[in-house]
Amino acid sequence: MTGGPPVDAADAVDVVVIGAGLAGLTAATELAAAGRQVQVVEALDRVGGRTASHHRYGQALDAGGSYLGVRHLRVRELAARFGLALTPTAAPGANLYDLGAGLLRSDAGRPAFNALAVGDALDRLDDLAATVPPADPATAEHAAEWDQLTVAAWAHRELRHPDARLLVDLLVRQMLAADPADVSLLHLLFYLASGGGVHYLTAFAGGAQQDRFVGGAHQLAERMAAALTRPVRHGAEVTDLYAVPSAGRPGARPGHGPVRVVGPGLSVLGTHVVVAVPPGPANRIRLHLPSVHRPAQPARTRGATVKLHLIYERPFWREAGLSGWVTARTGPLRYVVDDSAGRDGLGVLVGFVTGPDASRYAAGSGAARRVALLDRLAGWFGPTARQPLAVLERDWQAESTVEGCYAAVPEPGWWTAAGPPWPTTAADGPVRWAGTERCAQFYGHLEGAVRSGQETARRIIAADPVRAPAAQ
């Protein structure tokens, strides 16, 4: 089937990239370096996808993805290439734990958790994750059982100590932004295997949250976009992909003709197309391409996150010997970290409301949310916490181009029914799919997005090593 408005010759390129997040811009950067004519189209009026920033008091505050681990080598390489600096995230002082038995400090005589019980639980998770191949989780020996078993049900059955069960509950809410009752054990184990294990994924110093970008993670996308020959086309929502007859084109193969990328006010032609948007928006793009089949992907992102920033005149919690980091048993706000490093003396707390807590929190009025938030912080840090200079929110559930964060969380049973959502063969059709959910390594992280973009570009270059003129 063909269709859509006519395309001017100036709108015919080698590769059309749909989505100006890290995956799409990384693919575009690599393809442009290999001599391809690339046009990136983006539905929003900005680049960055799931990276974005608030700008207050001369500071850029990461409203989306921000952390960079010591093993995230591809992002670090890109940061160096585009002249971006990093700063450590670790903060001095004691952490707080609000687990239902009174507020505890990490430097107190009584530990927040039973060390033996939680250590055993974490080791068990890592041991099980080591048996799951990230490239194809469904091939694990116990995949069928684990994919039907929720994390909550597994913890109830296997972990006797309540501290161990609580810790697993908190880990899933923190790492996946989902309720453990909605996540299959197989998906959690895959996520751990993909990202480097539970100990690495939960660590700041030396772990997956080692650093953040000075000036905000959004800068990486902005600098990659600025370096492209063709400017990103903003406000360009894609609704349909149409096949264009390839008859008469030198070297054309059946089913490998150019693709017309169409949306309101948009029509551009590409020999190759990269769809680099999250699962929900990707599923809404209609395919009129007989040779192309939509690959396996969850119905939507399903992670739910509201990210909060509270700005204070100074990091006053440090005067009480506190790090600013809090872990709480109950919501809506269960996690707080200090983000004051390099902030010119300002104190900045970052809070995460995740999973069902995020949906309930977002449903309240702005005034009610503020009162509840400041009441909770005052209970942890004292009355000064009620006097922020600013309270900033980013509700990623409300972003139509994302539909949640941090990444897709498939429903139980999905992995064994659908298979991996990344390419497992050297298929060289005209449409390819990229994004952090399309990477078996560091799934859900900035690193996964970058690796996916690089791999997608590599496959296009390998399938079409000699750059042909763009289809006219």
C-alpha cells in the first residue's frame, strides 16, 4: 500500500530517524559520520526524549534520566566526544530509613535491616539472574515458571524474613518504577543480568549511579542534534509508514524500496527508517509495508514515575550529619537523594514517586501534593524542609511520547510468549527499531539507549555499505 502527500526531492534522504532521544540521535550521529544523509523527526519541540531538565537559580536539574554508572562506557565516550563534564553523586553523611519502626540513621547502633537476611536475599537474586541470558531470557532453564511468577509471589514464598521481603519490594519499586505484584520474576532477573547485578545497580559510588552530567543530561542530546547537517524537524509526529515502489531503481530488491514517513504536515522519504521511540508511541505508528512486521514489544512503557526537585538556600540537612538520602517503607514518596554537588551552595533534594504511588500522587491537586510532600520531608529533616525556594515536578506518566518511565515493564508471561524485543538476526529490511528497550545490555539505562542506537546504525551500514543516492 502506498499513500501520503507527495515528497519534494529535498525531503528524500538515506535514513529517516523517528525520535530525537539518545537512541535516535546516537544512530543519526553514527550514520552521518558514515556519509549517510539523515533526517531526524521529533514530535516534541525539544530533543532528549526521556532526558529533560528544569532550569532554576542558574542550575539545570535533571527531570528525567540522569545517572551514569562506571560501566556505562558508551555514554562516557559520547560525553567526552561532545565536551561534557561529569560529577560524582555521592553525598557525605548518614542515610535515613523510615521503615515503620521509627526513623533510623545509617550511623546508628541499630541497623535498619537484618544484614544476614537482606544479604542472603540479594545474593539469591544475583545467583538466579546469573542463569538468565540477557540476549534471550526465555531460554533460561526456569523461564516458563519465572515468567508467570510475580516478584511479590516469589518473595512471599521464598523469603522468610520480613526485612528481606521488604527490601525486595523497595528494590523493584525503585529500579523498575512498578509494583512487585505486577512484575514477573523473569523480568526482574533479566533486568539485573542486563544491568550488572543488584549490588552494582543499587550503588551510587562505584555503581550505576556513580555520576551525573554537569549542566544536565539533556545536553548530550542537544549537542548531538546541533552537530547534524540537517536540523532536527520538531513538531513532526509520525503516524504512518508507507511503502514506495522501488521499480526502476538500480539494485533495488523486492520489498526493500524506500519508505514514506508521514504525519500531520510531514512527508519525508528514506531508504531506511529508524523508529527510536518508546513502545507505546511506536505501537501507534501504522505500518503500510507488506515486507515489514512489527517486532515484539510490550504494549506500553508501564513504568510510572513522578520525579521531584526541592531547592533550598543551602543543604541544611548536612548540619545534622545527614546525607539527604532517605528510603521509606510507605509512599507516596519513598526515595530521596541529595543532588547538591556543584550547585553553587544551593541545597537540592531529588525525590522519586513510582509505580501505583505515582498514579495516586498525580491524581491529587497541586496544593494537596505540596502539603503532603513538605509534611513528609519535615518529618525526616525538620521544619526547615517546609521552606523550599522551589518545588518542581515532572510526571512522566503524562508524557504522551513516553507513557511512563523509566522503561518498559512487560506483563507477566510476556517474555516467553513474545521473545526478545531486539534484533536477533541480520535482517536488513527498510525499517529498524531502536531504544533502551531494544538493547539486551543495560536495558532501561542511558547506556542501553546509546548502545541500541549504535547497533542500529551498524546494521544499516553493514546492509548498505556503499552509500546510494537518496531516493527521489
